Amino acid sequence: MSIINYKDILTKFNIVIALLLVAFSGTAQTKTIVPQKGAIVFHCKIDITDSELFHQSKKEYQKEFIKDMKESAIIERRFAGIPVDTVKINQAIKTNEFSFAQLLDYVAVEDDNVKFCLEYQGKIVKKYKIRNDLEEMALEINVKTKGLVDDADEVFKYSENNIKEVNEFKNQAKDINGYSCFKVTYTFSEPELSDYSSFMSSYTITREMWVTDKIKSDFHPVINDREIILQYYPLEIVEYSDMIKGMQKIYTLESVSLR
């Protein structure tokens, strides 16, 4: 008789497998949540996918930005009836060229290692970022009225992005923290940037997301496009733009405790 009881081992193995299947099926979120309490936190990481393209793209962007600033300065002076001295304008731009480059370097990666947070506190939601362990840009919003708690006359502003295209890929599935997700991509431009620079609003931004339909909320820690979050609740986001190429922002779910 064999010392090893293979039948007994196989029986126990099957029991373990069955228990694991039950356990894993129990972790899947099956009910739709309309959050009243809890929090959801995303972590942002800047990924330089092509260093050479990234630096070249920044140079081209800086060149266009400076050109746009020069044209705007000339138009403003002419509109105000001030004589246009292009030599002085060029000199001022040249003097500040290094500062422009530094500013662009900062803006390109400013969200690296930043946490995007949303807390549900009953009738109030608190939306904020954490940078270097410090809370910043905190907004407390009345869920029903969308008014800001600190100033009831001021309403929370969703983005004014011009959404160009939305695509669903429901045949692509992924589990994130027990939430069944499918893939959605959308592209948009930011027309409000035309207030600062005419060429900036012409760029297209793409977001590739894994979204769930098991969370329903008017608010999201990262996404402010109301048209999107009324349909989907993104739990993972990759964002890139043809403004500065060779880089992408990756937002991953760090924690979620919604109820």
C-alpha cells in the first residue's frame, strides 16, 4: 500500500479549490453603489515613454508658446493704442526664455507622485490633492446643490472640455479591487485654455480608462468631465496628449472604501 494517499490529497485539493472559488466570487462587487460615506484615492505617476521625443516636443511647445505670447503682446498694445516696440518685446521674451523653460518643465510633471482624493461625508463631498504629504486645492461640495460649502453662491465647476469621441470596449474586461471593469477611451480638447493661449486649445488629449458601472456618482477624484462620469466611473486612467509627446500620466486606484 502506498504511503501517500493520493485519493485523500485529491479530495482535500478539490475542497481547497472550491473554497477559493467561493472566496473569490464573494469579493466581486455585484451591487451598484451610490456612495454616501467613505473615500476613494488615486495615485498619479508620470511615465516618460520616449525621452528623446519628450524633450523635443517640449522644445517645440516652448517655441509655439513664446510665439503666441509675442503675438498676444502686440495685439494688446495695438488695442490699447500703445506704440508697438517689437525690439523691446523680443528682448523681454529673450530675457525670460529660461524661466519659460523652467515653468514648462514643472507643468509637464507637476502631478507626479500626487494623490487625488474624494471623501463622501453624507451631504458633502470633499475633493482634494495630496502633494508631499500636504493637502491642497481642497473643495467641499454640497452633493445636492453642487454649491461650495465655503461659498454657497459659488457652484462647483465641471470642466468645459470639448469631448470629441468616446469609444467603449465592453469585450475587454479587468478586475480592479473587486469591481468588474471594461475599457473606455475618449478624446477631448480644452477650449478654456484659449483665454491664455490660442494654440493650446487646439491640442487633443486622450484618456484610456478602465471603468465600472457599479459606482454611481456625480463626482470623481480625477475626472471632471460630467458627460463621462454620469456614464462611467473610472478606476484606472492613462492620459496622454499631442501637446507634449513621449509622456503619459497613469492614475491607479490606491484605496477605495465606498458605502
